[in-house]
Amino acid sequence: MQKGVTLWFTGLSGSGKSTIASNVEAVLKDQGLKVEVLDGDEVRTHLSKGLGFSKEDRDTNIRRIAYVAKLLTRNGVLAITAAISPYREIRDEARENIGDFVEVFVKCPLNTLVARDVKGLYEKAIKGEIANFTGVSDPYEEPLNPDVVVETDKESIEESVAKVLGTLAERGYIPSSIVSQPVEAR
Ligand code: ADX
């Protein structure tokens, strides 16, 4: 019987949270595990529709995500969240409420993100066209004791995915046989 857990990704916009999350999801689903992804951008189109980026709205967004993740986790699902979740206190609150919780810090230097600027948002934020942009004009509080750190400017997606799977296996949330499967980037 699968034991539920929340795999909580945190990191700046464009750091690779969604990419790694969806690759982890694909590997685990291939192995027949029950997995749900709560992706920041997607959650904001329904569950958190209408919320903005003030501290209050972000906290509400993260608490909603944590609430759904908790329901999934206690029903034996591997819940994956991928929102910036910039505030340490709210992430720690989620950990406390959920219990089975693995925090992944998706680390990437800001200058790399600005150079990549996949969504074109950093340029706008630097010009002042987007207010309160995380990492530019709004805080990001790095985790002090993350369970996994992936460095997306230094590692391939496959390496980052393997690190995450390795930790889940070590903690007994997935069979260790999954970790030895080759991971193809999707
Ligand atoms: S969170 O802070 O509440 O966790 P969330 O992950 O849901 O953020 O949404 C972040 C995404 O919203 C970013 O990847 C980006 O595409 C978009 N976005 C729009 N405005 C902002 C902003 N001011 N700060 C950060 N992200 C923003």
C-alpha cells in the first residue's frame, strides 16, 4: 500500500520547479503510483483565481495548496506542489500540518534566471512594470533545512529528478527499484 507524502518544491520563478515536478510525476505514474501535481501557475487559474501577489494573497494561495496536498497525502497519494512559496513560515506551517513532507529547494542564481527569462517577466520586473516580483522587488526566503537541494544551473533535469527520487526512496515513500530506472527528460 502506497504511503502518502507531499513533495513540496520551492524556488524562484523560472528556476525549474514545474519541469522537475512533471518529470518526477511521469516517472512515478509509469510505475503505477498515485500522483497529483498542484502547480502554482495552474492553481492560480482555478483554486486561487483572483488572488494577486501581496504577502496576504500569496499566503492564502499557499495555505490552499497545502490544504489540498494534506487531503491527498492522508489518502495515500503522492502530492507534488510547485509554487514559489516564498515565505518560510508558511512552508513550515504546511510541513507541520501535513506531516509526511519532503521539501525540495530548486536553487538557481537570480542572474541566471534573468538571463534565461523564459516568460519575459524578469525584464518587466526590473523595469518596474511588474510590482512585487519575487527575487527582484519582493522577498524569497530560502529554506534553512530543505530535504533536497537541486541546483538547476549546474545539474541536468535527469540529475535533479534522480536526487528527488533518491530522497523519496530513502524515506520509504517509493520503492528503491524506481530510482534505478533510467530517467528520460520529457
Ligand atoms: S506564490 O508566491 O504564490 O507561491 P505562484 O507560484 O503561485 O507564487 O505564482 C508564481 C508565478 O506567477 C510566476 O512563475 C510568474 O509566472 C507569475 N507572477 C506574476 N506576477 C508575479 C510576481 N509579482 N511575483 C512572482 N511571480 C509572479
